[in-house]
Amino acid sequence: MRKCIKSLIGIMLVFAMLIPSALPVAADTVAADNSYGFVDFPTGWSAPAMSHAVANGIIQGKTSDRIAPEDNLTRAEMATIINRAFGATVKGDISKFTDVDPSAWYYAELQKAYNMQTIYGDE
């Protein structure tokens, strides 16, 4: 059952990422100015999806003025995005994972992702 749920979540994420890129995007759907204050906000095909993600609080940026759309996504960032998208709030016990520092910014996000079973691992 858990494997089925994980597979379903994975399929939904793939479709969520692919569908916007397959749809035609009108040139006027993205404002010419950057109303979010990010100096590196994308202007190409990903701009509408990024605008929606920022507007809905799913992506908040790496700093107050940088969203870093060209950077590689870390596992902690992906867990945070999934948690925000699904509204996860309940935290699991990840104290057995010695490679996760309790003072790290993503500790609480990994607790939520572990509870939601979108991540797992060994001691």
C-alpha cells in the first residue's frame, strides 16, 4: 500500500512538472517586471510556473532577492517543496539519522517529509 502511494505521488509530481511545459503560454501571461523582487527570476518558458509557485508559497527563494532557478535542487529543498505543496505539518522522529543536523534549516522539513513517507532511510 505504501509503495503504491509513493508511486502515485511520484506520477502526480511528474505530470505536475510536465503539463505546464506542454501547454502553450501566451506572451502576456507574465509581467515584464519582476513583482517578487528576485533579481534572477526566470523570463522564459518556466516563468509562469515559477510565478504560480512563488504566489502560492511553494517556492520562497534562497535569499530575499535570489530564487536561483539555475541551481541544482537539493533533497532538502525538494522535501520542502513537496511538504508545502501537500500542506504537511505533522513531524516524524528522524533522530536516528545522524547525518541530519538538528540545527539545520531543513530539519523540520525532513521530519515532515519522513512522517509523510516521501523520504526514508537508514540510521
